[in-house]
Amino acid sequence: MQITECVSANSVVTELQGKDRHDVLRELVELLAANGHVPDYETALEHVLERESLESTCIGQGLAIPHARVAGLSNMAVAFGRSRPGIDFNALDGFPAHLVFLLLYPPKDAAKHLSFLSELSTLAVRHNLVARLMEAPDAGTILRVLADADAEHEASIARGAQQSVAGASEQRADEGGLVNPVIALLARLQRFEQHKAAIAGEPIPDALDEKILNIKSLVPKRHLDHFYKLMDRRGLAVVPVERGACQGCHMQFSSAFNQEISNPRRIFNCPSCRRFLFIV
Ligand SMILES: [Zn+2]
């Protein structure tokens, strides 16, 4: 997932005007609407606030990633805002949010949105992203910091080929990741495999094949085998859970099972269609 793929200079606010969570969310949704990314501003804001009321999207370290699925968007849209005084986002760690990435995505981009969340939370922890974004003097520098972070993230995924995934997965969950790292890798793999299928018949770019090989080397074989079986038979292997239901087969889960799935230390498959699940 390339963060810079989704954030453009006109979607960056270096000094947010809003003083509370509601104002800031409105400000960022307005910005995306003004840039022509969001056809229905009111509905988009409603979805964002609804999602935020379920659970704080502040992941700690001053970073908040409010997000919502919005029908009618053509692509995932991201706005970034910075607040030096900080905004109370009702974070678990009690600290205010200084950096806010707002993600709005169409239903088809649920897996892409997951890669974005996962990459940002990893970068925040591992690459000192928060401090670097706080220091950036202008929107151009903010974009450069994000581009550098993207490149570092790609490089660390490649290096990760030498590490054991089991070790890495526990470590990342401890560091406050939102998403199980194996699920995050499988969601990336699914994106790359879909891209590969979409260009079938054309020569496959080396970079794409390389990314696929890297991920394959990181995911334990039993998950990988299951993943490819699902891709073959069902077209999609990693699907979101929304409003408590599997989006692959629409099975409605119990609230206890929904609670369990949100644990980023574990990997869950839908009891009905067996697809890998992640919570939106
Ligand atoms: Zn299912």
C-alpha cells in the first residue's frame, strides 16, 4: 500500500481549525468534498461519525485514523490534518491526537483500506512517523515524509523475509497494531494477485512478482495454501466483517464472536465460507 498513492497536496491541512473531534472530522470530510472526492458530503460525514461513536480511532502516539465505508465513491480518498494543540479523540492512552488521517473508501476497496491502516500503524511505531510529520514545515514536506516512509516500509517488508512471522506477529500486536500482521499481508497479497489477474496476458512487471514473492516468504505455509485455495474457488480470500456480518457470505456472527475477531493477535476465518476476516 502506498500512502502517497492516496494523499495529495490539496488534501493536506497543516493547521487544523477544529478544536474538537467532531469539528475536525467535519473539516476533513469537507475538504475531500471540496476536492471532488465525495459526492454526498452529509452522508459521508454521518458514516464517519457513526464509526467513530463505536470506538475511538485514535491508535495512540498522537495518531488518529478515522475511517468509513461510503457507497458512491470511485476510489479511496484520504485527507490528512495536523493539530499542534491536539484534539481529544477519546484515545485509550488518554493522549490527544495531533495527526489525523481520514479515510473514506468505497465497498470494493475494503482490503485496500485495511492495508493503509496496517501500514500507517506500523510506520507510526517503527519509523518515528509522528515526530517527522509534526516537524514538517509545509504540505510539500509532509508529502515527502510520507513518500520516504512508504519507501522504508517497502524495504522493511523485503527485509522481513528473513524474520519469522510468528515472532513478528506477536511483537507487532504488542506494539499496538490494529490488524493481525498475517491478515494484513494476505490483504496485500490479494491486491497484488487481483492486479496480476487484471493484466492477464500482458507481461507481469518484475516489481509486482517481487512483491508477491516477498509476501509469500513471510506468510506461514498453511495460511498461504488456504489463501490460494480460497482465491481459486471463491475469487476472494480476505473479506471484511461489517455490522457483524461476513462480507463474503453474509453470515451474521454473534456479538461474542465479533468481539473475538477484533483481537489483532489472532487470525480468524469465517465459520461458514472459511475466508480470512478482518474488522472494518
Ligand atoms: Zn463468510
